Amino acid sequence: MQELEKKLNYTFRHPALLEEALRHSSYANEHRSGHMQSNERLEFLGDSVLGFVTAAFLFAHHPDLPEGDLTRIRAALVCEKSLHELAERLELGRYLKLGRGEEAGGGRKRPSILADATEAVFAAVYLDGGIDAASALIHRLLLDGPQEEAAEERRRDYKTALQELVQRKADQVMTYRHVGEEGPDHAKTFTAEVLINGECAGRGTGHSKKEAEQSAARSALEALEQGAGNQE
């Protein structure tokens, strides 16, 4: 716990809160005689704390953005992918307490488990040190410049942008096809291609088919924009 506290740059007055934040329901269910709480209640609270802190940050830093854009940026910052990436940086999986079945099934690397544990940690800090402590932690770990830029990138809809670009010319047909998937069930990687008039214009990968399509569309957009720039 002390090692994780150093990574968080926060020392708990009540270490039991951090222990609870890292206790998966599978572990709590196997130790019912000990009357242990899983991290599910903390996850519920942490989701709201994270949403509030992020909304306040975006409201203050983007005074000219309309509500729709603020909502999309917040969603990108607090989505499972973003929280999973943060958990990976903190190596949060090392500190989780999992049941035997979840341990054997690769739970320490499961994106949903890691994202939920991250929210639970935010709640634990909030209960231990108040909203100022939780806000400082969330700002430090999630709301710095690079993370917000990543969220802005993540929220862009490359498929729509590519479709609008392709439709500027008549008789253009755009389709997507999935060409592969690999990895275990809890961490699959999908590969997709976008075809314009039957020819591959871009290829991309992602942790879902939709994400792979967005990546392929982004690749195609970059290629088309680069080609247009070379012609000028």
C-alpha cells in the first residue's frame, strides 16, 4: 500500500479505505466470513466524484465551448479506455485483491476491472481527505495537458469526417471490413480496413470493432489529406 501511495502522491489517514478500493467482488465473495466489502460501492461514489471534478475543470478551462462539446470531452476523459490507461500507468493491477477464478482468468489486466478500481481509488481519497484531495489527485493523474489532448483526440469522429470528405466527389462508395482479431477474450485487438471504391484506403486496430474502424478512418483521412497537400 505504501508503494501505491507514493505513486498517487497521497498518504491515507485511513489505509483501510485504499484496501477496500482494491478489493474486487470476487475476493470479497470468497471471504464472506470476514465480512469484507468489495470496491463496488466506492466505484459508484468515485464515478460521481470524477464526473464532478472533470466537469468543473472543463467548465473553467473552456469558457467558449458549448454544452455538447463539454459533454463529449468529459466522456472521453472519464471513459473506460482512459481510466484503464491510467491504471496501467499506476500498475494498479499489481495491488488488486482478486478471487481465484478472476485471478486465473486474467483479471489483473481486464480493462473493466482496472477502470472500476481507479474510480474506487478516487472515492477512497475523497472519503479520506475530502474533495480538495480528490480533485488534486484527479487533476494530477488525469486532467493534465497530455491527457486532455488525448481525450480531444479520442472524441473525434474520424468515420464521419472521412465520410464527409469522400462524399464531396460523386459516385464514391465507402465500406468497412474486419480483417482480423487476436488476443484473449478480456484483451482482444481487432483490425479493420476502410475501402473506398473497393480499394483499401486505411487500416487500423482497436480494442473493439468500432474502435478499429475509427482507427482505420483516421489512417485514411491522414493519407488523403497528405495527398491533397502534396498536390497543392
